[in-house]
Amino acid sequence: MSAPTTPTVALVHGAFADSSGWNGVIRRLTAAGVRAQAVSNPLRGIAADSAYVAGALAQLPGPVLAVGHSYGGAIITNAAVRAGNVVGLVYVAAFAPDEGEKLIEIENGSTDSVLNTALVERQYPTGQGTETATEFSIDPAKFHAAFASDVSPEEAALMAATQRPVSAFGFVEPNGPPAWKTLPCWAVVATGDKAAGSDVVRSMAQRAGMTITEIEGSHVAFITNPKAVADVILQALEAVSTTAGAGVHTTV
């Protein structure tokens, strides 16, 4: 069977989250006749996660439009270079680091982010004998304010209880050559983002020359306003499909 000519949308979640956060966006993309596939992010560090996601993207048939939220933005930045089939990138409240940059340095430059004051540090076994490494989760008492202020307190408590920790390697490992230097890119900036920080998200998007859409909402605006995020993805999909000469039909 021949590979599809219109891109598949691959959605990569960030830290303290999982693929279910994309449900509302995927529902809208699917209704528009778009193939959408969430890609799990191991959250074990820039090098490991980028390698895993690159492998997952490369195994999707045909061209791919890669979408990343938060830390997932850093991962698609690295992974898309290796995958070989990515034709565009969409950053949703996401990091877009340059080569050699570390996310901890980017975060420390934000005046909007309060994430560093909300983190809880723990140790996890690396699988190398008795060796351990550091991982972070968000203090459940601070999750609502720092990460998801535009969901109900009850929903924030549920998200806090099901969050996935991220390895410290995700913050301190340097990033590789960025795909945003060679691929068309779009960015969704959530104006109330206190996790990644609206200021640094906007600054990275501007540096990369992305097409920027600002929406009201917290770091999880893709959950609270999935239509706005899906609309940006559809715009990006239309652009990369037209460039490829394939076209895309949407019904929204």
C-alpha cells in the first residue's frame, strides 16, 4: 500500500503530562478528516527522548507535521532533524531551543514562569546497578496556579495526581541542531503561561521566525481551548500540504 501524500499530524506531549491531553485537539482534527497520532514522550532527557520520538515519527507513513507542547517542543526540535519525514513544526506553549542551549537556562530567563518554585525533586533508578538520577514533578498544592490555572480546581487536582515526572536530564542536557532553522514553523503562545513562561515562549518563536498566534489561557490552553490550537494546526497543515503540492481538505 502506498504511503499517504498529505501529512499525518503527530502530537508530542510535554513534561508532567501524557498523550491524553491532546484528546480535544485530536477530536477536532479527526472531524476535519485529518490523520492525527499522539506520540508518547518518555520524559527521560533530551537525548533519549529525541531519539525515541525521532524513531516514532520516522515510522509514520508519508510526511509528518510534528506538534509539540511545552518540553515536547524541545523534543520535536531535535527529533525532526533525524526523522527525515517531517515537513513542518507547530509549537504549543513550547520550547524551541537553539543548538547548545539548555532548558534550565531558558527557564531561568523567564519573568513569567513560576515553575521552578513549584517543583518537587525525587530520585529514580537508572537501571545501571544502584545508580539513581533526579526527576521532578509539580507539587500538587501548586499545580493549579503554576500549570493549569484555567481549569477547575477539581480538574487540576486530577491532572496533578496523574502527572508524569520528567528527568532532570531534560533541563540540563544541551540541545542539538534545531529543525526550526530548516522547516516552516507555527507557534501558539498562551498569554497566561506561568509554567514555560509566555515571555520566553514568545521570544523563541520570534527568534525562529514562526507564524505566531496568541490565545488567552494557561500553559494547558491546548486542553481548555482545543479549537484554537486545532485551527493553527490546520493552517499549518494547509501550508505544508500546498507546498508539497498535495493539498488538504478540511471540513471546519
